[in-house]
Amino acid sequence: MTLVLLSFLGGILTILSPCILPVLPFVFARADKPFVRSGLPLLVGMAATFTLVATLAAVGGSWVVHANQFGRWLAIGLFVIFGLTLLFPALSDRLTRPLVALGDRLSNSTNAEGQPRDSIWASLLLGVATGLLWAPCAGPILGLLLTTAAVQGASASTTFLLLAYALGAATSLAIALFAGGRVFAMMKRSIGAGEWVRRGLGVFVLAGAAAIALGLDTGFLTRVSFAGTNSIEQSLINRSQGMGMPAEAMMPGNGPLPVEGTFPSLAGGVEWINSPPLTPAQLRGKVVVVDFWTYSCINCLRSLPYVRAWADKYRDSGLVVIGVHSPEFAFEREPNNVRRAVRDLGVNYPVVLDNNLDVWRAFHNQYWPAHYFIDAQGQVRAHHYGEGSYDTSERIIQRLLVEAGATNVPMGLVDPNGTGVQAAAAGAGARSPETYVGYARRANFASPEAAHDATTTFTTPATLTTNQWGLIGVWSVGPQAATVQQAGAMIRYRFRAHDLHLVLGPAANGHPVRFRVTIDGHAPGAMHGTDTNAQGEGTITAQRLYQLVRGGDGERTFEIQFLDPGAQAFAFTFG
């Protein structure tokens, strides 16, 4: 329920974002009509269409993107006709018969007495077109919703959250529409300017269609999105952590641990590593820790030293650790990639490949990493989401082992020394957010070019504000990643963190790709990461997370230049 409320409030806040500006003329063009027969159908059509398109775009692949692009151009054409009929009512007499009928239906249908008649279906059609064209700025709340949709797939819950977001936006637009209608009526009564207002709305409708056709809604307006709105959204997300969103499990003093449910099925896994398939029935009598992770997730990698240490320390006492590898990116679904990662990371306990996220859904999980603690009776007794609280988690393991009758359970706490990308995050100050390079969940993008699924030459301002980033050179940007099409292409990011990581992949043919990193225009020196040297040089050999910067404080400008074509860039994470 908290997520639904959060989604609705995020939608309401879109009225404060400049990304709403291009569609406002489409909404206000119906301000002089009765709300129930005109404004309400338009907003319903907008909310329903946005929800459908956003759900499919998050889970449906590139064909949805192409289909939606076709629909956007149809919608732009529809609004051009609508704007022209508002601007030049006499023009309908000179249009061909089909366009006359369409223009009349959209602008000023009449009844038998010649009086204006409002068409619910015309307003609904305009709402559908608006929903196809509306591209809200991807603030923290919308980013959270799209991530949930991408991870959980097309489901009733994710669609409902996106619908709540769209209804929030529709609510704020309805309030604005009521106010606009009053102003419109007052102007008609006071100065008889109804026709001029009508023509002015026609101009604004055409301007809105032109802005969307030129990509201003996904380019320039996204970059100038109000920072205050983003901070409000992030504050709402932070507050929601304590109002119903799952939080970490803590031991209730010396009392018994609660029973949170029964051990869900593991049958959805497509393959097992380090073990034959396991079932809850087979594991009865064992204490089990289920660790949801994916090998390019920095938070998962930083918790991995502790999970490995628990598996080794308590194996002889009856503990079984199971890693559920639930992928985020397409390349993490490749069994060979996961096997290599398991080997390279030193994971020696059972790992199930949850490529279809069936185990993820069986646990009703939402986070990477997530740890579930299951007793010898097959009951879930505690859980923990995210990094941290390792001491508490280990004491829960010890208690469950003692409850199961294990003797000589080793006490004390592990203190693993993670290195490289598995090293603990430095400090707890403000950090740049996880940033996706693909357009499906892209935010804070500073390049003016907004091409999707096409080879384009990108530019980025030399000076960026905090958390802004952009592409330079020839790239092809897809929903999950951007691919270098010509050697010399770059990414520039103004970040705040101690560590900077970037999920990268080599060329599609597997050829390694060389790169060079700079910080504030200079080689990183002592601040180089484990995947770069002091000169900032490195090579992409596999699809994984690369640590490029380790050390330093404050805001800095990071640049990575790819010396060979073919590299794929997926997401930035910070520590």
C-alpha cells in the first residue's frame, strides 16, 4: 500500500516538472468543455495508455519501442490536425472528407440544433494520443517503478503501480484543468475573446506537437527538470522506508524470532551450479540462508565476502547457503557468464540460476541483495535487505543453529577483508545514484541528442552539474545499454563518491575493448580502481562490473574514452 501511495504522489509532482509542458496544451485545449464528457475521458485515456506503454517498454523488448515510436508519430499528426482546426476553423471546409470528419469530431461537433456537442470518444482519443506522447522526467520515484517493472516482469502489481503514478499526474492535471476552465469562461464573458483564446490554444497545441517531434520532451526539458522535485521525491522514498516498505530484520532482544512464512519453492531455477537441484523438503533439518544476488550488482558484491564466510564457518554445524542469481541485465542470463563469475568470485556454495525470476517472485522479493534466514523446520524466521547489519545477521544464524540442536556452534563474528569491488563502501556521505545508460531507465542525461535504437553522434556540455552525465561521439543507445560505434567515443559524468563502478561488456564478437579513464582531466594516479592502472588504462574482456575509481572525496568529473569500437555500457554504481 505504501508503494501505491508513493507512486500516486510521484505522479502528482509531475505537474511541477518541465517535462509536462509539451502536453499541457493538449489538456487545456479542452478546458472550455464540460469536465465529465471532455476533460475526464481525456485524462483517463492518457493514464491508461501511459500505463500500458510504460509496462510494455520496461519488459517487452525493442519491438515495443519501435511500435510506440510509430504510435507517437500518429499521435503527433492527430494533434497537428486538432491544432489547425482550432486555429483555422474554416480550414475544415477545404480539407478532404475524412479529415473534415476527424477535425469536426475533435474540435466542434454539433447536434441537430447546431449547438456544440461534446464527444466522449473524441476526448478519449485525444487522451490516448496524449498518453503516447507523454514522456515524464525519470525522477527517483518513476525510476523505482520502472526498475520494479523490469525486474518483476509484466504483472498486475507492477502495472498497478504505474497506473497509480499516471493517476497522480491525471489528478494534478484535472485540478489545473478546472482552474483553466474557469479562466477560459471568465475571459469569454468579460471580453468576448473566446475565438481568440481558441486560436491561441491552437497555436499552443501546434507548439506542443512540434516540441515533442523535435525531442525536446526527452532531451532539453529532461535536463532542466527541477532539482527540487527530485529532492522531494527522494525524501518521500526515504520516508517510505520506515512506513511499510520492507526493512531489515533485527533480533527482538532475547525473545524468540518470529515466523514470517514457510520456505518457498526453488523449482523455478533453470540450472544449478555447485550442486544438484535442491528442494525445501530436502533441506528440512538444515538451517538455510537464501541470498538473492546478481554478479554485476555492486551491493551484492560488497556483501559477498560475508556470505562466503558464513557458508565456510557454519557448514559443519548444519548451515546451507543458497545463492539465488536473479539477473537484472540480459547478459546476466547467460549460464556461461554466471559460471565464470561464480568461479572468479570464489563462490563454492550452491547457486541456482533464477533467469525467469520465478524464485524471486516466490519469495515476494524486491531487492539486491536480500538474505532470508530459514530454520530447520522450513520456516522463514528473519530477513535482511541491502548491505550492512552483518553482525546481526550472523547472530541470527547462530541462534537458528542452536535451536536446531547443533552442538559446538562456533561463536564470534566473521571479519572478512573484501578487496577490489568486494571492498566495503567508504563512508556514508551523499553519493551519486545508480545511473542506467540505456534509455529505458535513464535519468540526469545531459546530451541534447535523444535518439533511440539508432547510430547517432552525441555531444555533452563540458561543464556538468552534480550527477549529470552524457555521451560523446558515435553511439547506438538501446533500452538497457549504449554501444560504442566508433573508436574515441566517451562518457562524461559529474559524480560525488569515493568509488565509481561501471558495468561494461566487450564487443559483440567477444573482442576485448581498450579504454582510458581521467578524473578532472588527469590520469587517476593513486585513485585508480582495480580494473585500471595509474594512467587510467584498462581493457574490457567480459560483461561484468568494473571498478574504475577508488579514492578521493567531493565532486569530480569522470571521463572514460573507448579506444576500440563495440564496447557496451550498462550502468554506473557508486560507493
